[in-house]
Amino acid sequence: MRAAFPPNLDALAIETDTGLLYSWRDLERATAMLANLLGSLDLPAGARIAVQVEKSVEALLLYLATLRAGFVFLPLNTAYQSAEMAYFIGNAEPAVVVCTDRNFGWISQLAFKAGTQHVFTLNENRTGSLLARAAAQPDQHEVAFKHADELAAIIYTSGTTGRSKGAMLTHGNLLSNAQVLKSYWGWRSLDEGGDVLLHALPIFHVHGLFVAIHGALLSGSQMIWLNQFDPKTVIKKLPEATVFMGVPTLYVRLLAEPGLTREVARHMRLFISGSAPLLIETFKAWQERTGHTILERYGMSETAMITSNPYRESEGARRGGTVGLPLPGVSLRVQDDAGENVAAGEIGNIEVMGPNVFKGYWHMPEKTAEEFTLDGFFKTGDVGKIDAQGYVTIVGRSKDLVISGGYNVYPAEVEGYINELPGVAESAVVGVPHADFGEVGVAVVVAKPGVALESARILVSLKATLANFKVPKQCFVVDALPRNSMGKVQKNVLREQYSA
């Protein structure tokens, strides 16, 4: 991507919401120094660099430096707590862990216990031992050569069994998807007028880290960098931008601001939504308020982007309620449970194949084999349909998956922690509709005989253990869970019962 930098390296590359300015030369020099620091540690080939820090430009530079040095980047959600971090560090066995100063005490204990040799700190205000050590390194660095099938990143995505899986993404996966999206979404280089990306997403998952950033870097586009999403700040910056990406929750919150008008959005070229279903009400309200039609797309941690509504009118309309057409180079099919293709408009299991599809799950060869068909298609676990024009509509997901505010929550994982609490006999977590987050989790808990459980105490215990987005918004203590004749909990009954 360095080859896509503009000829004038002193031109502005990133402007932050705090007034910091980074040139393309700054990006080149800083990533070189960080890459040289990593190179000085005598790390083994394929070493993982695990990172749990707040969003900052320096965190972005660390990602780029990791790839530049030829190592594997492992971003971790900043909301993860001790139980989750212990699993990720133990499973991935990173050679380097980078965390914030405030978390250094407990994270370093976990890391050193797991055999990690190096733990650095990095804070959102550009302080920490990582930058202090990198400051002494040369600002020239020869980029490591990597083959397309070599590992670039591991993205952890929980499974319905509750055990987190590390999706292994290669350099070829990332580059092919970035190149396709650069063309498909019409990213404009400087000599074509130049795009400006308003970046308000977290950078610990595919959407904010790969889809948004790769598009800007590959086209040499400027970024307006917001460390956190704030609707008023986004609206203030819209007149300076041309591209914005968000999850549906962000669009809902922007629509709640009276300052969102056609005038502030008149210079915008493209609004993109993903990571969760976009309600048709939000789609239409955005059109009416801004005069722009949101482009909805579909992707996964294991595949990056799979489908997209068209950018150009000549290629088709952007249809609300759909995720568009398979991207160039991506094969997508919908099959029934017997493995046969279904007719247009019929619902089935979505399977995909292409250069964007991941290499497999880290240290889980059996699970990897289960998730691929004999002819090489990846089973997404999503349920949907394709109409006669080729547009894909997602009608359901893996039966237990909850997407809350754009984040995946797997009930089995949450249930595992609830069931370990004193006095709990069993539990079930289901997703119910929510106007702001799309879905939220509800926990239904059965107490052991003679035990009186308090819903509030259960939620407090979970908040001390799990990321906040995984914690159910409500908890109900009941006498028994509904079951079918085979003894399986009927979560569909619970969804209906607690949907209000």
C-alpha cells in the first residue's frame, strides 16, 4: 500500500479530531521505526503481535508496522476483560503484547504467564513504552517480502459453541479484497479529485481496520480521524469529507441530531453501512434527510467483504433490505440442508468462495474442515436468498448469534459464564429487537433448588468479567426453560416471550 502514497509525501494524510496532522512522510517514517523495533526483538517467523489499545493514529501505525516487519497482527476488542484476554493470549501465544498503561498490571501478568517475552504500552495520547522504545530506531526500513498465502492477521470471532476461534487472514486475502473495493466503490486518487474518509469506527475488527483504512491507503486518500464516535463531531466534519462508513447504530444516532441536513452532506460521495442489518426505516429516513442512499454491504471476519450494493447507477440500484450483489471474484451460493442449490428467491444456507476467504481457524484444523464444503465453499452460517437479479438478502443468521450495535455476541459464550455463577442451574441467552442497537441480549436463568437469585447481581457479575456489549441488557429468573420433545431449549419461544 505504500506504493499508493501520493508523490508529495509532505501532503496531509491524517487529521485528528484533536488537531494533530500527519503527513504521508510521517506514516512512512513512523511505521519504519516501529517495524525496526519489532525487528530488533529477534522474534520467530510468524510471530503474533497482540494489541489491545484505545483507538489512535499510533495504533494504526503499529498495525502497518507489524505487516511491514513481516509479523502477524492480532487486534483485540478494548472491552475484553480478564477471562477473555487470558484465553486469547493463551491460545494465540503472542510474542509481543501491547496494552494501555492502565491495564499493564493484569495484562502483563497474563502475558508473561503464557510465555510472552515482550509487553509494551501504548496510550491514546501518544505516550507509552512502545513509542519511547521506537523513538531510538532508524526511520528507514526495508519492507519484508511475504507471499500471498502467508498469514497477515488473526481476527478472533466466537463460535456458537462458545469457544472463540481465530480466523487466519492472509496477505492475499486482505490485498485482494482491498483492490476489489477500491474499484467497486470508486475510491478516487489525488489526481482524480481525491477522497477524504471520515473514520469514526473502532479499529479492532474488519470493518474499521481493513475495509475503511485499506480503501483510503490504497487510493492515497486523506483521513479525518475520530478516536471515538460522537454524532455532533461527525456532522461537524461531514462538509470536509467524501466517504463515511458506519454500523446501523451510528446512522440511527446521527438521524437523532437536528444538525444532520442535506447541506452538511452535500459534499459527501458515499455512505456505507455494515456489520449488522440496516432497518428499512433507517434506510428511508437517511434518504429523506440527506438526499443520499446508504450503500449496504455484507462481510464477515473470515471473509472480509462478500457482497455490496452497487456504487454506480449503471450497475444497478441500491436496494434497502438487501446487501447487494456478490463482489467481483466472489462466488456465492444458497443451498438447502442437503447441499443442493435452491431456486431464486428461496431461502437457504449462504456459502462463499473466493480470494477473500480466510485460510482457516488458528490451531483448529477439525473446525476448519467442518466449515468448508468438499468443493471449497465456506459455510457462513448465515441464512438468506438471492433474487432473480442476483441481489442477496440476509434473512437470518446462525440460530444463536446476536448482533448488538454491530458487534457479534454468541449466547453460548455468555451462558457459559452465567452457568458458572453460584446458585445457577442453567441459562439461555437470546437476542430481542432494539431500536438503537438492532438487537440486545436477554438472559433467562434458572436457579438451583433452594437458591434465590437476583437478576441485578447476575448482570453486575457479568460486567466484571465480559465486554460490556456481550452483557445482556436484562435478566429474568424463571422456574424452568421451555424445551421440545428432544429436551432442547426452545429459544424461539424465549425470543417471542421476551421480545417486548
